[in-house]
Amino acid sequence: MAHESTAATTVEPRIYDVGDMVDVLCDHMRDEKRVNDWLQGVVVQADYKMVAVQFNQDVYLTDGWMVPDRVLWTRQDSDKIRKSKKRRAAKSAESKKSK
């Protein structure tokens, strides 16, 4: 007698894909103060469970350590990540002055 599986195997669709602009709720610097707020980044790796997001500025783990490669990982279904409403991150005040 052949063994039949009663559980359906389904793969959840990915919410975020490589290249997506997203906002992540994380620790970073703003106006020389460390804040926990939304920061825009780009998805650099994604599978069906996890997403890696890279940022243009330093980000920090909750225990205080700076992330050297500026890449944070989060779950696809986390409430700490969302699609970005802005097209791209605003230029810093320093880069605006140089023009």
C-alpha cells in the first residue's frame, strides 16, 4: 500500500524580493543621537522565510553592537519591516552642501 501524505505542502509567497526598497524598524543614528525608528534600506538577499536588508548608514543590534556590513536580517513576515513609501533615501546634508 502506497503511503499518502495528508498534509498539503504549500510554500508561502515571498513578500519581499531582492532589490525592493524597504523600511526596517532598527537602531541607528539620527542627528548624533541613537534612535530606534524606521530606516530605509534595500533587500540584498531573500528566501521564503528571511530577508537581508542593507543600509547606507550604520545600524546597531539591540545589545548595542554596530553591524559591520550594515546588513540586518529579519523574517519575511515580521512587523519590523515594511515596503518603503519613498523611492530612495534622501541625500545627507553633507552631500547637498557639496553641490
